[in-house]
Amino acid sequence: MATTIHKPTAAGTIAAAHRPVDYVWAVARISIGWVFLWAFLDKTFGWGFATPANRAWIEGGSPTTGFLKGSGENALGGFFSGLAGHAWVDWLFMAGLLGIGLALTLAAGLRIA
């Protein structure tokens, strides 16, 4: 069994080895972060991917209406359907999309995200 010897650098820290799998995980993290950022941007500005321009958040549309109204047949569906369309739920939903998207894309606060 091979052993690895870490040589300290000038600053006294251990040099980090970058394996190919580290780059794969970084690309996966950034890709998932972009999915959340795209959902935020599409619901905010209505770029037409999933949200038409006339139902955009800046045009007065509710980003949670279509998302939560479709949960009526599931467990707790009535509870989630009742939350759909409220301003405070819209703000929390959009803040969550933006926060998770930025955290994953920028690698900031990953433990919290």
C-alpha cells in the first residue's frame, strides 16, 4: 500500500493536489447552480423558457402560483396550494432560488446552501 508524503510549502501549509474528479465536481456544482439562477432569471424577467413575459415577476405575476398550485393531489397539497400567490411566499421562493444559485455557482457558503 502506497503512502503519500505531504511536503509543506513556504507558508507552512500543505499543498492541495487537484485530481480530475475535483474538476468534475466543480463543473457539476456550477451546472446545478446555473439551473437555479436560470429559474430565478426566467421567473423574474419572463424570458419565455418556462415563464411567458406577461407572467413575469416584474410584470406583477406570481412565481409561486404555477409551482405550488400543481401540488393539490400530493400529500400536504392543500397546504402548499394555499400558500401559492402570497407576496411573502413569492419573496422567500425567489430569494431561495437566487441564494442557492449564487452559492453553488460562486462556491460561497456551500455548507449553508
